[in-house]
Amino acid sequence: MNLRQATREDAPAIAAIHRLAAFMPPAHAGQEGQRFVREQLMNENQVWVAEAAGEVAGYIAFNDDWVRHLFVHPHHQGQGIGQALLDRVIADGRERQLWTFHKNSRARKFYENR
């Protein structure tokens, strides 16, 4: 696994992962989803990706105060990618907030265990 800062060329992969892994259907789909990633998510946050076997397998978007997104492609879940991305963010020691849907028990368990 390789962690690196996302580039605009990663927008299609990030949008696809978000669409596949989000608990609720994303508000932005297709070209609109890619545009959201490039023009809003990447402009307002630091975005890092995890690569596995040369493909983007997950991503995290965060700023000084919040973890905005943390999604791992369903085929790569349970392999430590989410933990590696979260570790990358908290390595600076800064306290950040995050939220997830109460009904999203898998995400709640992931965060509560950390």
C-alpha cells in the first residue's frame, strides 16, 4: 500500500469510491461527482489516497478541524487502508472532529475502536 497526496487526475477514482462506499447515496454522481471532487473537495481540504496494486483503493479528505471524508473501496475494506489513511491525518497530533450516520454501524465501530 502506498499513501500519497491526491491529484486532480485522481478525481474519477475518488468519486467512484465515494459512490460505491458511501452509506447514503452521494449527492453528486457521474461527471458532477468528479467536478465536486476537483473543484470543492480538493480546494477545501487536503486529500490523500491509498493505492493498492497500483489503483486508488481509498481516500481521506480533511482540514485543520475536521475529517470530512474517509472511504475505502468495498473490495479493499478490512485490509488496513482506512486505518492507514486515518493514521496519516492524526500523525500531526492535531485534534479533529468527524461524524458518521448513527445507523452506519460499521463506520461507528471503526471510529469507536480508534
